[in-house]
Amino acid sequence: MRLFKRHDSGNFPELKVTWSYGVPYFMGKKRIFFLYPSSFPHSAIQQGINLDFVRGYELSNSQGLLQMGNR
């Protein structure tokens, strides 16, 4: 939980952390992204943590840095 509280003093003080569906969502005016651990039920990954963008389909991936998954 310390990681979530530390962001307040960083570059994005307007970000707020809320919990929904058992995972932390980072919000501005709307939900921006959430962290989804591999230990969570129905996780698509075997280990680690997914950083999922709520409206990720709107992001450009021209450099190929984003893994789009099967959605």
C-alpha cells in the first residue's frame, strides 16, 4: 500500500487510488489504469502484475511497446 500512497508527492498529485473489484484503480476525473496481480482469480498472466489502461484501445501503439492481449 505504500507504493500507492507515495504517488501523491510525485508528478501526479491529482491521481487518486480507489479500490474496485478487489484491485487498485488510479483515477483523475475518470479511471485511468489499474494493477491486476497474477495471484488474482481469472488473471491472464502467470506471474507479476499487469498494468491495464481502462481506455487502452485509444492509445497509439506505433512503437509496439504495448501488449494488447486478446481484447
